[in-house]
Amino acid sequence: VRRGVDMFDCVMPSRNARNGQLFTSKGKVNIKNAKYAKDERPLDEECTCQTCKRYTRAYLRHLYHAKEILSAILCTQHNIHFYLDTMKKIRQSIRLGFFTEFRQQYLTNLKVENQK
């Protein structure tokens, strides 16, 4: 956005979702990882999508490994919601005149979950 790019299509979030890569406020989560097998937390505690409100990381991992189509559906819905919500926050920060600060805080908060 800082460089003028502010349009996306659903290919990246949906392809990543089908491959077990989920975007969160803390960075990417690779739901395939064994460490999520008993993780009863929502995918992203800050997210308001129905996937995060209703399902745990453990359940999403189970669906992925069971090759259930529901895995792709729920994870795609989450990733698209994440993109839309992030863009909403960016637009708001621009409108209110604090995009630079928002960007710095956003990037500071990111970390790759599967590298912890």
C-alpha cells in the first residue's frame, strides 16, 4: 500500500489456505505442523471471522490431515477475511493520518508462528 499497490485477488489467500498456510495478526501459521495437534486456541485470537470464532487450531489441523474439503473452505474464508480486515485497517489509518505508525506497529507484531 505504501508503494501504491492496494488491489488483491483471491488466488494467494485461497492457494495458501489449501496448502495449510494461514495468515494471522502474528504472522503465518502452518496448520500442518504437529505442534497444533492439541492446540485449543482459535487460529487468530484477534480475528472476527467465523473460522476463528468457532474452530480451534487442533480441529483445523485435523481437517487438513483428514483431507476434508471443509479444511480448504474454512481456511480460505479465514485468509480472505484476514486480507479484507487488514485493508480496512489500512484505509482507516490513512484516513486518520497515521498510516506510517500503523505500518510500523503492524510489521512489529508480525512473527512467523512456525519458527517459534
